[in-house]
Amino acid sequence: MEKDPNCVFCQKTEADYVAENELSCAFDDIRPVSKGHTLVTPKRHVRQVWDLTDEERKSLFSLVQETKKILDDKYRPDGYNIAINSGAAAGQTVFHCHVHLIPRYWNHDPERKPIPAQFLVPPERPQFKGMD
């Protein structure tokens, strides 16, 4: 399995995982938008979702579904945001493909509209222009 020694996601181990299958793993986001914010990634170092093999894509989204069940049982959220930022222009800052699985709660911030871009692409990100 290809790993990039400079990639923070490639450095994750089974001890970090919330869930895993043969080709994918899920772990807590270090800057969570909400309680339970989890990242689901392929274990192989792949920059963007478009670079996944069919088998990896199936594995990744199967694990998204499995992780949702775990989060449902643990946190009982009212809904979810599911987001993939693909490329610097889209807000990707770690260039290892990953799915944000973000539990949402009505009582957390009832006035805030749940638009993924609001949460995942803060205004200071222009510094990443042209990195992809």
C-alpha cells in the first residue's frame, strides 16, 4: 500500500481509527466543526477522489456508511454534512483524499445554515491558491 511519509493522514495508525475496512479508515478530525466530525480516507495515499480505483471508491463510501452508524449510536445527531474538497481551489488543505462526515445538531447553533463550504473553507485559505 502506497504511503507518503510527509502526509499526516498516511501517518495514522489503527490506534487512531474510529473504524476501518481493508482499503479505508476513519478517524476524528483534529479541528472538528461539530461533536463527532470524522474523516474517512483511503489507506493508500491518493491525492483526490478522482484518483481512487473503483474498489477504493466502494470501500471508502462503504466505510462512510459504517461510520455514520457508529456516530448515530454515540452522538444521536439530527443530520449530517458530507463533504469532499478536491483541489486547493475547493478548499483542500491536506492532499490525501478524504470525506468529511460532520454530524449536525439543531441545538448546537440553530441560526447557522448547514452549508459545508461555510465550515470547511475559511476566508484565510487564499494562501493555498495554485497548490494543486
